[in-house]
Amino acid sequence: MEFWRVLVASGVLASWILSVGSADLPVCQFPAIYNFGDSNSDTGGISAAFEPIRAPYGVGFFHKPAGRDSDGRLIIDFIAERVKLPYLHAYLNSLGANFRHGANFATGGSTIRRPNETIYEYGISPFSLDMQIVQFEQFKARTLELYNQAKDPSEKAKLPRPEDFAKALYTFDIGQNDLSVGFRKMNFDQLRAAMPDITNQLASAVQHIYKQGGRTFWIHNTGPIGCLPVNLFYNLHPDPGYVDQYGCVKGQNDMAMEFNRQLKERIIKLRTELPEASIVHVDVYTAKYSMISNTKNLGMADPLKVCCGYHVNYDHVWCGNKATVNNTEVYGASCKNPSLFISWDGVHYTEAANKFVADHTLNGTLSDPPIPITQACHKQ
Ligand SMILES: *[C@@H]1O[C@H](CO)[C@@H](O)[C@H](O)[C@H]1NC(C)=O
Ligand SMILES: *[C@@H]1O[C@H](CO)[C@@H](O)[C@H](O)[C@H]1NC(C)=O
Ligand SMILES: *[C@@H]1O[C@H](CO)[C@@H](O)[C@H](O)[C@H]1NC(C)=O
């Protein structure tokens, strides 16, 4: 490690180290993953807290609804596979959960900032990031107490080991809903003005976990929200200039890129504030957009086509729902081959798309520093 630092400090060999160096670092033995986020990484939180997500969600991989907004696995599931840990159970799931190797605090609809308490907004989760951090702190204190009281080894085996919190991988994928709430309530200038507060609150979440002993952080930026097919459900004939050549809403993607620019800057500052932390910024935006802009070569369907649900003209029956259209009962069914689609339900990605993003981010190609997730415990 010291040898490493000296070389980097000398500057001369720094670029050589970054190009070949991570190959020399040992693989990290993460004993657990703690995840914070929204529906992009919810593995059962919203389903446990409210109504279960119903079929045909989960049909592809789990062969039943699995608390995920997709036909199969999410990026967080591919992360778990890559670091050789079991899929994460939702913290909110009181039945059958095993938290030995981590917990998932993400819930569909979560924002970084607290939702408005006076007006309930449809689809927005009460478990905003600050709440998820409070839940994590309670989880850590409570499991420690239970671990120390447990007499039976089989009881202990379901709980995280106290020493594992410092060695765990802490992952974040949140911010997309702060943008979508922003699009509904503010103009672009107001939203841009709110971004420093939003990125500061994400930084504050990381600081809280650092205080609790966490040292390895893997932070996704936000995706090209303007490319979600839902944006055009009620706007079938957008004005020229409103969308780009792939059908993505340009103004929304510009806001996402501005958010990501500010997030990256905030993360760079965070590294100086938390000197012992390894904080990896992951450019999920670029992975998703390169997939969306390259569907022809990838052999995938038009990125604005939706696999599950009935969306014809202005009639919309969402995935898994039933409704009457022209006096006919219509079911929002799954397409035959979800693996050819990018969008599962108009808002969430298919497992195939999630796998593409995981394959292009977990090896470090789109990370800063450019380090694979399997070696992310090493501070660069
Ligand atoms: C919450 O919504 C109400 C009603 O629209 C608005 O007056 C208030 O400013 C909002 N508060 C926040 C924190 O956005
Ligand atoms: C309902 O009517 C519209 C217009 O005639 C048609 O395009 C659409 O396919 C119909 N939908 C169903 C489910 O029959
Ligand atoms: C990471 O994986 C992607 C997709 O397979 C590949 O294009 C890229 O070259 C890989 N990068 C490294 C550094 O292995």
C-alpha cells in the first residue's frame, strides 16, 4: 500500500498504474452489502411495506413476483453476484429475511430529499434517503444488541457480525425521483438551483455511514431519465427539438447530466472530508445511454417500446393491471421475449438492460477511480 502511494504521488507512473494497476490489487472480501436507493435497486422494500408488486413482475428470473420492479434481476442483484454474496433482503421485510450479508434500505419511489409532508405525491416513498440512514443506524445498533444476546449459534448466523460493518460495501442509487418530482413542481432553473442541496444531502448520508465505520462506497449517478418511455405516453407527437434522435426528452436528460456533474464534484470534495474512505463514482448514465443509443447493433427493440403493459395511443393499462378499453377488458401483459427490450414497464428496466449496465460498470470502465467493484475497498 505504501509503495503504491509513493508511485501515485510521484505522478510519473500514475497513468500506468491506473491502466494496469487495479489488476494487481487483491480482491476485497466484502462480508456484506448495504444498499440505499429507489426502485432501481429495491429488492422487496415497497412490497413489504405496502402492497406487493404483482405478476408478471419477476416472471423471467424468479418465476414469481420478487419485490422488484423488473422481469428479473436488478443491478444490485448483479453486484451481489459479482462480489459473491447472496441477493439482499429488504430491511422492511419481516418474514424469512436473513441479514448476515447485508440489508437493502432502498424503496421504490424514494427521493434523496424528504417528500413534501403536506401533500402526498403518488408514487413517492416515505422512506427518503435520510430515513433510510436512520433505519440503517437502528439496524446496526439493534443487530449488535441481538448478536451479543444470542446464545444459539443458528440465531447468530442470521445476524451481521459486528466487525463486518467496517468491511462492508455501501452502495447508492438514488436521485432519479428528486428529478422527476422537480420536473413536476419546478421549472428547470429552480431545479438546477435545488441541486446543491440534493447532492449535499447525499453526501451527508455517506458521512453518517462513515461515522458508523463504513469505508467503501459505490455511488451510482442518475440515468437518462428523459429516455424513459413514460415521458411520451401522454405526448405522442412531441415538437421537433423536444426529443433527441432516440426519442429521449432532451431537457430532462440535460437536467440529469447537470445533476451528475454536480454529484461528481460533490463526491470529489467528499473524498477530502472522509480521508479513510474509498468512494467510487459510477457513471450509470453513460452505460444506459450507450445502450439506448445502440439498440440496433445490440439486436434490441426500439428503446421507447415497452415490454409489459398495454400502451396504445392514449390508452394505458400498466404492467400487471387490468382495465376496460373500448368496452373490452385489457390486461397489461408481458411481451414474449423481455430480453429483447430495454424498458420493462415504461419506467423500469428489463433484466437484460440491467445486466448490460452491470456488465459495463462493475469492471470499473465507467468508474472514477477506474476500479472494478471487486477491488473497490482499496482507496486510490
Ligand atoms: C409542499 O406543498 C405545498 C402545497 O403545494 C407548498 O405550498 C409547499 O411549499 C411545499 N413544501 C415544500 C417543502 O416543497
Ligand atoms: C380501441 O379503439 C382504438 C380506436 O378505434 C383502437 O386503435 C384500439 O386498438 C382499440 N383498443 C382495443 C383494446 O380494442
Ligand atoms: C468492461 O466490460 C465491458 C463490457 O464487456 C468491456 O467493453 C470493457 O472493455 C471492459 N473493461 C475492462 C477494463 O475490462
